[in-house]
Amino acid sequence: PASNATHQDGRLQLKPLEGVEAAKRAAAYASVDNHIKPEHKIIGIGSGSTVPYVVERIVQQGPKVNLHRWFIPTGFQSKELIVKAGLPLGDVDSFPVIDVTIDGADEVDSSLNCIKGGGACQLREKVLAESASTFIVIADYRKNSTILGEKWSQGVPIEVAQFAYASVMRRLEQMGGKPALRMGGGAKAGPCVTDNSNFVIDSPFPESLMKKPAELSDRIKLMTGVVEVGLFCNMAKAAYFGNQDGTITSKYAGGEVKE
Ligand code: 5RP
């Protein structure tokens, strides 16, 4: 978003966006406009490529309100976003109770259960989602589904202690998963390491298991060595999906859908 800004007549102008970026921005703006009110002082900021538009919109609320708030990041990327935007940076140690957390998702089903962790931030993201009175999910139209796994074929991200990854993978296979250890990107050889120094396993599961994500999450979480599971069940109050034309599809806990 920063590179999308130009200055004309001394005023910040935002260039219009197309396609997926327009969708991400529309979802992010709707979440801020509907859920971050002047009385909200502690705000959780999630991770991924949609969340920068959340910060962009929050900045537009102005320093008068923002300098009396604390912004809590879910990882290194969102910490950088907060700092670069000049917003007050807090942490969950100081602020274990959060008013609103807004975060992206890799896929969201019709009951607002989510797959998260495509950016390997699922542990901190879940702590901030659980600590928030209101947890809101934002995504572009590609993430809106009915059963988890329909669209995000990479599988459920599972954060594991480094020492335990092989043993957890074996147990995931025994319950019907197809686990793969996530590798670091680009020139970096070796496994992806999270902000908490753990590894991530991505495991697709058969539809029969994905249909009951809370049960699946509980089963995986019980495995020794598993730190957190990227299934966020019964947590979100609302999900906003941006469409390519900049309109929004909203889904609410309880099943209501607004096009
Ligand atoms: C990171 C996440 C992200 O929120 C998720 O991957 C969505 O990212 P994007 O907004 O880039 O689609 O869970 O761990």
C-alpha cells in the first residue's frame, strides 16, 4: 500500500487498485469502518498481504484517535507495519485483553471457521484472536468457501516443536493426513522457521475430517510436540470478502450473509 501512495497538492492520494488488490483493500476498509470505533483502544493487527490495508485505513482515522491507542502485532511483519505507520506498538504481555483483532485468512467456511497460517503466524494469530472481544476476518473472494480444504489445497498449517516434527508427521499420516514439512522460501535451504523458532507442517486431510474442523483441531492439538493448529473454529464474529469490483460479501457468526 505504501507504494500505492502519491502526493498531489501536498495531500496523500491513493491510486485506484484493480482485481485482487482492490478486493483486499475493500475487505480491510469494511472491517475497520464497521468495527474499529473511537472507544477501541487496544487493537490486534494480523499478518499477510490483506492486513496492510487495515493499517492504511486505521491511519486515515487520524493521530488524534490513534495516539491514544495501542496496536498489538501477530508477528514480525505486522510489527513492522505498525512501526512504519507511526502507530503506538504494544505487546500482548502488557495488553492481554484486546478490543478488536482484524486478521487475514487462507480460507473461511460458511460457519466462519478458518484455515490460517499460510504466513506461518498461526500461534501468535490465535493468541490475539482469543484475547480479543471481537475477532474479524478479512480476505479476497478466493478464500470464501463452504467446507475448509475446498480452496486451500495446501492443507492445515500445524506449528510443531522442531524436535518433534517427524513423530507428529507420522501420527498425522496415521489419522489420514498427507503431511509435508514446510520449507523456507527462495534461496533459503531448509525448513521454514516461525517467529517462535518452531517448524510448520502442512497437512491436507480427507473431506470427512475437514467437515468437522473443531474436532480435527482438538485431535491434532493433543499430539505431543504440536504447538498450535491453524484451524480457527468458532472465533470470528464476522468475515468480509472483497470482490474484484470493490464490493463486499459479508458473513456473520450465526449464518447471515450479505452480498
Ligand atoms: C498468516 C496468515 C494470513 O493471515 C493468511 O495467510 C492470509 O494472508 P493474505 O492476506 O496474504 O491472503 O494466516 O499466517
